[in-house]
Amino acid sequence: MKKEQKVIKVRPGERVSCPTKYHENWNLHPRVYIDLKDKKTNSCPYCGTTFKVEKES
């Protein structure tokens, strides 16, 4: 059975790192910065958490 991955919505231009300070295990893996500059979504290579850029309002 595949574990369901989290999807975290972020604002355009926001700097994103994983794990976030809101993860239960904030020291789960080394901190990595997620590149969302040219993409709408991207995932953490360690845990698979997906980060998705919200539409600007």
C-alpha cells in the first residue's frame, strides 16, 4: 500500500524548504530547498511532500 503524500500550498515567490517547521518530524531528513521558480509544483526528493504554487489573487 502506497503512503499518501502531503500537498502544501505556497504563495508565488515564497522560498520553500523541506521538512517544514510544521512537519511532525522536523528533523526527518536533511533540509532541502524546493525549486518552484519555473514550475507550479515540485516534490521533496527525500519524503515526497509536494509543494504547489497557489494562483495569485
